Amino acid sequence: MSINTIDAKLLCSMFLAGAKNLEVNKDWINDLNVFPVPDGDTGTNMTLTILSAVKEVQRLTDVTMESLAKAISSGSLRGARGNSGVILSQLFRGFSKEISTVETLDKAAIARAAQRATETAYKAVMKPKEGTILTVAKGIADKAMELADTEMEMEDYLRELIAYGDKVLAYTPELLPVLKQAGVVDSGGQGLMQVLKGAMEGFLGKEIVMPVETEVSSAGSPRETASSEDLGDIKFGYCTEFIINLEKAYGEADERELKSYLESIGDSIVLVSDDEIVKIHVHTNHPGLAFEKGLSYGSLSRMKVDNMREEHEEKLIREASRIAQEEKAAQAEQPRKAAGFIAVSIGEGLNEIFRGLNVDEIIEGGQTMNPSTDDMLTAIDKVNADTIFIFPNNKNIILAAEQAAQLVEDKKVLVIPSKTVPQGITAIINYSPARSDEENASTMTEEMETVKTGQVTYAVRNTTLDGKEIHEGDIMGIGDHSTLLAVGSEVDEVAREMLDAMIDDDTELISIYYGADISEERAAQMQEAVETAYPDCDVEVHYGGQPIYYYVASVE
């Protein structure tokens, strides 16, 4: 018996099947990312976004088209991570608005919903770029409208849309030269196609089992192993903590292998494994190696690195004092102020810099784990101010911040589109209470755009970029707009080559933030080398403590 309409129950099954197919294929989609850096990849961001909606759908006790549409829209909006996740959530938002007032979907209703989804997503992006997920969505929407009045069965109709979507996806390298150079299609577009292909399986009746979020009970107590801890003699200088959000099978053999690796690079190890997460604590001289190993099991969150060697006692006192002050401030009723600040940051040193600039809330996150829209909303809720300025400090977090700003009703929220930490720092420095909110936003944006930023990290796979061959493990110096400025095998050499490419005759200030894997002595040597090479420039070196990126540098 043929099916020519889709009711709420069937659509719910299709959505869950689409989410499951995306989750299964996320690593493959991650591999399509053009730039080979250890970042919050497209597949992961889209999966976390859709799984946020899945949680809302699974809570429904009465599945109607209206309740399903609301769950999908609100769940994906709040859970959106990264640009690809935000665009996916906007596609869901537009589609959901169109279907919320009907009881069943025929071909015409699907076509209208697809058109509205595409229009909503395009409007959410300030400068839509063709050759991306937007192009794929638009192609499918146009084909849906073209075939809506035909006599074909619903199954054939859906298959035609998917086939045309694949065709548009295959054409994306012709629209974006960087895709063609890397020999891949757009990763966001591929993610959308995996959702639709999974939904097709759901339409055909294939049973899909999505995991239900549950709390850990005493019956399911986590496994825990620990080694002795001696802080008297600090052999390994960095206290490193993070959580692995498991994305593949992880058993006792994997746990033993992970613990063995951590013991090979450090001590004071605590490893707590649960069904979905692994919590890590290790003292090591190379936090980046611990993070890199963790990434082989899944995405990372709550990353923290503390330098235990530098002024150990003073740091403990300062930290205790800061925590006590924060707790006291949280308990007291704070008067509402005119302006507040939220910054996305990662690394003990960078966090302290932002606190020194009177930032009210710091959201832990960055390239390896993009904060969600809900993370932004939580931070906004904590700041008692009429106007709140958000500094995303990463190009892949800007859309999530802007989406959060649109969901807030009781405060004015302005997103300053900082793409790097140095841009965010420069923007905040240029805030003045004497100016209006709009004048401040304009001035901060204008001033931060004078900052050139470079970041030194390592390649996670082989590729070719800007005519340069890159091998897994190579050190890369990356400039603004993801420009490859330098590549080599030695961190400090690549950093200096990157700075050479950034500095010009107008440069007056060079700022360098060294990461968790760089010692203070090594950073001082870098400063001396840069000062010698550029005697007419002021050179500032700060401890950033950021993982993954050995150096973050800016020139003004």
C-alpha cells in the first residue's frame, strides 16, 4: 500500500532516523573539512545540534505536528554549535514553522516547508556563500516545488529530491575553489544529505533506536582507576583535565590502553569512565598530547590546564581569593549595570586577561569544542546588565552567538564578530562608557579589524593548501581567513616564519600568547628572537595556556 501523506508519527520516525544516520556518519563528514586543524568539525557540530532536538522530541508524550515542530525547532536552536549547526537549526526552524499548523504533509506541503526552510537559513547568514549547505538546501527546495504538482507517489518524490540533492552536492566544488583543490564536496551539504537519507529510511519503516538520555544510577556506577599523587616534587608541570564525549565503542581494553598512554606522558592520573563520557586528570609536560589522544575517542569538553611550577603558592592563593570573591558576588544581589561583557576563551592565561578587562562571564570553548546557543543563553542570563556585548573570538562561533542574541527579550545583546582572541581583546579595550551601545559596537568592530592574527598548531591529516603540501603532524602557521602562512616541522621556526608573513612597515605592536605546551623559558627565547628581528616594534609576550595552539600572535 502506497503512502502519499506523512503524519506526525511518521515524521517523528523520519526525523529520528535522519539524526541517527548523521550521527553514524559524522566522522566521515568531519574528514571532508578542508582545513586539517584539530577543530570542532562539521560532522560533530551538526550531530550535537540535531541530538539536542532529539532530546526534546523524546520527551514528547503526545506527538502532534505542532508539538513535534516546536520540539525540533526549539531543541536545535538552543543546541546549535558552529556555523553548520546554526544553519541546520535554521533549516529546521523554517521547516517547522510551515508544518506546525497542518495535520499531514503532502508533496505541496513539503515543497512549501522546504522553501521556507531555505529562506530562513539564508536570512540567518549575513553573507551567504554558494557551494555550501545553503546551496544544497536551495537546490532541493527548488526541485521539491518543481515536482509538487506531479502525479508521482510520495516515495518516488522523496527519492527524486535526494537524488537531486546529491547532484547539487557533487557540484559544490565548482562553486568553491577551495573544495576543488582539496578534492572534496562541502561537508555541511553532505551532513544535510545524510539527515535526508536517514529520514528516507524512516519513511520506509526501518526501525531506528536512538539512545535515551539517562542519569547514572548506583546500579550503573562508573569504572574508576587512579594512581598515587605526590605534589611535593613537581616532575610534570601542567595539571590537565578534560572530558571525552565518547563517539565510538569504548571498553575495558580501550580504558587500559588510554591509561597506559597517559602514564607514558605524565603521572597523578585519574581516569573515570562511564557509558558516554571519560573524565581525565593527568599531570604532564605536554597537555596537547593528552588532548590529541582524547580526540581519537571523541569530542572534548571542559578542558583545563594549570601551570603548577610558576609561583605555585601565589597562584593557589590568588585562585582561592578569586573563587571566594566570585561566590560572595554571586550570593549578593548585584545592581543592574549599563553594560556587561561575555567572551569565549580557553586557557588559564587568556581567561585571566579577559577577567582583567572586566569581562563578566567567560564561556569555556573554542576551536575544539564550539559553545552552543544554549551555552550563550546561560551566560547571558548570569549577566545583570541592560546591554550585553558578546565576543565569540572564533569565526565558527559567531552565528551561535547571534542566534542566542535573537532569543533574548529582556536585555539588549550585541555580538561583536571577533574571529580570534586578539581581536576580542582589542575590541574590549576600545569600549567607552561615554559612547552609545551602537557607537561602541561600531568602534570596537572597526578597531579589531586592524588586528592581524596568526596561530600555530599541527595538522591532523594530509592535504594540500595554497599550493603547499601538508602531512599529518606537520606544524602550521595559519593567518586570517584561514590562510596558510607557514608549514614545517619545528614549532618556533614556523612561528617566526608566520610572523614574518604578517608584519609590514606599519606594524608597531607584536603580541604573542604562548600555549600550554610552551614553557616560560621557551617563550622568553621567542620574545628575544622577535625583538632582535624587529627592533622598531614593541613585543609583548603573555601566558595564554591554550591547548592545541602552541602560539597565538597578533600584529597591529
